[in-house]
Amino acid sequence: ENSIDLIDVFTGRKLEGRRYADGLQQAVEVKEDLEPSARTKTAASITFQALFKDVLTKKLAACTGTAITQANEFKSVYNLETIVIPTALPIARKDYPDAVYRTVEAKWRAVCRYAAEYSPRPILIGTTSVDDSE
């Protein structure tokens, strides 16, 4: 297909409906010898602070494991209280200290050693980019 598509750097998937703003999309299309598409116009915009403060705070609830670390920001920016709800069962997760490596190659060797310890059990190894996955 003759179009410029944006790709998510973390998943490598096409970002449907997403385009560059401020004429950049059209500039890339012209550079690639394509017919420039129509520019999009913003009909309205709102900041996250205004959205949460003015629109959603009448009935706002959420559940996350990390909100308590940002409790001060939720209070000062959104005027929202943050509470901790204890778990129903004891936490089974084991937290290990961070491992820091001098080189990327040393990190991947350590990942391979770890995976080999659990072979043939399947292991999901997450990466932050498609390049790292390859």
C-alpha cells in the first residue's frame, strides 16, 4: 500500500489511525514520492489535569499497584486521595535485587544462562524494542 504508516517502537506493530502532526506527515509523504494527504485539524483539546479535575472527579476510581508512589501528585494536581487496599492473600512474588551489567553483551549472556537453568520450561523474555528481540 502506498502510504506512510507509523510503527510502535516497542511492539513493532502498525499504529492504526496515527499520523505525524504539524505538516510532518505530508512532508514525509512528499519525500517518499507519494501524494500528500489532507492535513488534520484539532477540533478541541484538553489537558489530562483538566480532564481528571473537571470531568471525571465526580465519580473516579481506579485500581493499580503503583499509584501510592504518586500520591502527592494526585493530591496536589487533581485533589484526589490515594489509599492502599491490602491484598486478600499473602504476596507470593519474590523481589530480587537489580542486576547491572557493564555491556549489553554481558547482559544477554546472563539472560541466556538464566533461561538455560529453566530449560525445557518455556520462558518469556521481554524486550523494549523489536531490534532487541531479534
